[in-house]
Amino acid sequence: MKYFLRIIDMKKIIKITLVSIGLVALYIAWYLISPAFINIRLEEDIPEGFTLENTSTLIEAENMNGIETETMVPVISHANNFQRVDYDVQGSYSIIDNGNEKLLRIENLDIANGPDLHFVFSNTNQAWNNNSYESIAALPGNQGSYNILIPDGLNPDDYKYLLIHCVQFSHTFASADIS
């Protein structure tokens, strides 16, 4: 009788173990595959302090009032379109410098989603070639137009490319020349 009970207990343990392994496998599969089916769209305006529209009006008003100031107006220091590396991509970027901070402005982005996607600066158009890249920020969305502040100390002029890169799997989705 004791032997029979041990067999029943072993069968329960095996079933529980297999169900547990199956649930973990499903979770991992969902984590890895779901980004390909989920699109995150963001539509943000350019934040105040980085807008380019009314800068000439500001300069004219200062000149009319006889105010001598060194007003730093926002300027676009870099801009280009994204190009396919391994995934189709549409959209462009610009880097707007207001004298105090640099803003990465993403316009009309449309790219496949993936796990752990980041905007990175690199000197090669595929960051996995030598892993020499600097992460700017994680992508807040794979579609739309939005803004990302570039961290202090990170100078776009030190790099040749802006990449959309999957850090987790060291895989580059798209690139843009820094011009």
C-alpha cells in the first residue's frame, strides 16, 4: 500500500512540475513574441523652450526694445531619416539644441516593436559589431512623434549614427546618419 501511495504522490509531483514548466515557458514566449504584435503610438508636441516657430519674433521684439541680450534660440544641430538595417522603418529625427539641453525629436516613426529597444549613439551602423554605443533612452513607442532629452555629457558630434537597437539581444533594427 505504501508503494502505491508513493507512485500516486510521484505522479502528482510530475504533473505539478510539468504544469509549472509549461507556465514558465508560456510566460517567456509571451515576453519575447508579444512586442512584435503590440504597437505603442505616441504623439507629443515639441516642449516649450525647444520650439523653433517664434524665435524670430522674439529676436525682433528684443531688437525693437533696444534690449541687448545674447538670447540662445533653439537650433537644429542634426537631422536625418532612419534607414532599414534589419526591419522596415519610416520616420526621421532631429536634435534640437536650446543652449542648455539637447532634445532628440522623433517624427512619424513607424517600426516593428521589440523587447528592450533603445535609441543609441554609435560609430558603426550596427551596434553589435563592437558593442561600442551609448544608450540615450528606451523607446517610449514604436510609432508616432515624441521627444527625448539627451543626457548631459552625451555629445552627438562624437558619433556617426543614431540607432534603434535591441539591447537585450544586441540587434540593430534601424540607423540614421548623424549629419
